[in-house]
Amino acid sequence: MTKSVDKAGPVNPGDTLTYTIDVVVAGSALTEDLTLVDTLSGKQTFAGFTSHTGFTCPSLSNCVLPAGTLPGPYQVIYTTT
């Protein structure tokens, strides 16, 4: 799993940041749910999901790639302010 952000260097209050989390399921299908939990710093506000390929994401703290997901790349992209 990797996580990246679209801005480097100083960030000012109110700036919008876009985070991308890439997950690769390798070998065989998942045998149980994979739950992704991401925590923001106290100074960030979750703005919304841009996409969440393969994941079900009712919230940033609960993105689930379900059991049975086939091998391949999956991605969650979200923004904060």
C-alpha cells in the first residue's frame, strides 16, 4: 500500500490537498475484508472522496475492499482542506 499527496512543501490554511492511496491485491482473491483506515491531522477537514475504485467507503475511517476481491490494483482518492 502507498499513500501520496498532490502538494509538496509548505501548506497554507485552507489549501485543498488530494490524497491517493493505492492498494494492490496480489496472488489470489482476498479471503476476508480489507479495511482501510486513514486518520487526518487535527488541522485538516475531510472534504470528500474523488473516487474509491473497488472500495466501499461510507467514511474515511472505514473503506472496505470486500472478501472475494480479485488480484489487481485498487485506489482511494480523497480531498481535505
